[in-house]
Amino acid sequence: MKDGKEFRPVVDCWERGLECWHTIRSQTRESDQDGTIFIMAHGAIGQCMLLQALGLSIDNYGKSRRYSFDNCESIEVEWPDDNNDDEEMSCSVRWRRVHPVPDEWKSTLSTQKMGCGLSSSR
């Protein structure tokens, strides 16, 4: 690629998303505040961040519409109250789409068990 650098857009988004979660989660722990954090992101990084929050690997990127992240879409993610300061990011507890069409809450554990699959539905 240009300047001899390898072009890896999904891997780059994945790494950027992970860095974002670490920053967001550490600032949340330090602030002593409970509440909601709004994150606006483009589809690729939004999908990477959702997969990370669900404890799924980068191998699941782009394999199911279930985890896609379209323009103007909003997803709500609930985290455990463990406040652990480990290097590893803990998984969310549950998640749902809130815009444009509200969804029912889905547990992260059931999502992990279901796997990514090749379903085209959400």
C-alpha cells in the first residue's frame, strides 16, 4: 500500500474501538457517576464496539446483520456494576437497539451462545 504501510481497515477500527472502550470505561469508573454515555460513531467502528461489548471476536465482523450498525442507529449497552480495574474489558450484561426501531433487551450471554451465524435478520 501507499508508503509501504499495510491497509487493514477492520483491524484498525477494531483497535480504535477497543481503545475507545478502555477510555470510556476508565473515565466512568473514576467519575463516581452512574448514568448513560452517548457514543456517536460510523457503522464500522460502531459494529466493532458492539461486538467488543458483547465479548465477540473480530472474526464476527460483517458476518451478520444482527450486529451491523447503520447510519443514525442507536444501541444501548448495559455494563455490570463490578467496577473492576482489570486490563481486560469485561463484557456487557445486555443490549438492545433503540433507534430507529426499538428492540427488546438481549442478554450478552445468550448472544454469545447464539454465535454470529449468517442470519440476515436483526
